[in-house]
Amino acid sequence: MKLDRVMEVLEAKVYTSVPYNEIDIIAACGADLMSDALAFGANKGLLLTGLNNPQCIRTAEMMDIHCVMLVRGKEPDTTLVDLANEKEIVVMKTDYSMYTSCGRLYEAGLSGGDTMSAG
């Protein structure tokens, strides 16, 4: 799914100057604990989080995450945005909760990247 489609699905606002229109998002992860996000381990993904500090950008950088989506209407401060621009990570915000955001993306066809088979 293209990142601009993610933005549309979540009615998101972009805060960084990183070009995002052609970025492909293969999977998404929702976590407020960055240790849980690190366990996700997939690259070319989207991190949905309520954590609004530079640690989420540092975690995204280590995971090769292209976008951090702040949920619950959290506004990033300039320190977070500046670091994200430096690391070429898109930062967006949605007013939806984590649960609703993940559900909307799943419904729109974005995978969670789970490697476990159902059943």
C-alpha cells in the first residue's frame, strides 16, 4: 500500500518534509512499547504509536521503518520532527485510536506482517 493511501485511510496529517507519495508500506505494527515494536522486525513498514518522543524515531530507524504514525491526535514537537527529517522518516498524526487505526488499515488490505499461520 502506498503511504499516501495510508494517509487517506487514517485521515492523517504529515509533519515532515520527507517525500512520501511513492513509499510502499508492506506491513504495519502498532505499539507504545518500543521493545514490542523491535520484536516486529519487518522493514518497509509503518509504526503506529502513541509514544511521542525521539525514541520512536530511533526505533523506526533501527527497524528500517519508513513512517511513524502518531495515534490519538498526538502532535509531534519540533525535536521529533527535526530528527525524523534528518533520518528521512515520515511522521504523521491521526486522531483515531491505535485500535481503530490498525483496524482501518487491515480492512484496507495492509498486513500486520505476521509470520504465524492461522489454525
